[in-house]
Amino acid sequence: VVLDYQLPDGDPWSVVSAAQAATPRVPVIMVTAMGNEQVAAEALQHGVAEYLPKSDAFWNQLPNVVERVAKIAEADERVRRSDALFRLIADSSTDLIATIDLKGIVRDVSNAVNVMIGYAPGEVLGKQMLDFIHPDDQARVVEAFSAEHANSRLTFRARRKDGNYIWVDASTSLVRNTASG
């Protein structure tokens, strides 16, 4: 949506809200002849994708801005769909699926964590993975989850919420963040 800041019949923020509520989200480019830093800041606070003052170069700039915003919106939608697909697969699986960063912190976990070790996902998120591993197995688990191993398979004991241990057969895959490496 290319939206003028000065609407003759109302407030532009209701249009921005409606565009953001749509699925997939519709990006909004705010344009105005009354451009100043306050208007730009207000637009960005409301979630506008891009702010473009009407200037002598406006008509030359607008196609490039629209193309850039459309590409970003398409990429955001692909990520949203990938996340939704991952969540669907993870939540439908009887296997525990987790994302653990290189520091050993649990960043995402499937609902199977409840059945398998008795914890709700929220009780595990943000916690150190080793908190749930038998002390005698921790060194092997750290080695398997290190950055030196793209894939590994191992068996270890995991601590259930009730304090008992169960044997777990795990497969790990190192997935690098393309943005940060």
C-alpha cells in the first residue's frame, strides 16, 4: 500500500493497522509532502515499511522503494511460512525436536518435551541443555553438539522432571545462520 500521510477523510493509522492485520501482512509505504523527522518517526513507530517524502525526485524514487519493500515482504512471508511449517511438524511429531544454540541454550522445543521428559516447553526454553543431561553423559553431549560436528548421533540419559533418567537416542544437525555465520 502506498499511503499518503494527509488523508482528506481520516487517519492514516487505521489503514496501517488494517494492512498489518492482514495475512500475509501488507507492507505500507508512507508518502507525504509534509515530511519532517517527527512524521517519519511516527510512521516507523506505527510499523510502516518505508517512509518517502514527496520531493522533486519522488516519482523516480518510488518504483525502487516499492520494489525493495515488496521483496522484503516476500522474504518475510517465506520465513513466516517456514516457521509455521516447522512448528506444525514439530508439534505433530512424537519425537522431541529442539533448536539449541552453540552455547547450549534451548531456543525452541516441540511439545513432545512434555511427554518425553515431563516439562512444558516454557520450562525448557532459555535453559542450558546440560541441565537436563546426566552428569556422566555431559561431556559426550557437549562434543556431539559442538560446532566441529555437522551431524552426529548419540545415546545419553536425560533427566525427567520427576528426577528419574531415561535413555535418549539423539541425532544432531548443525544449521548455520546465513546472516551471522
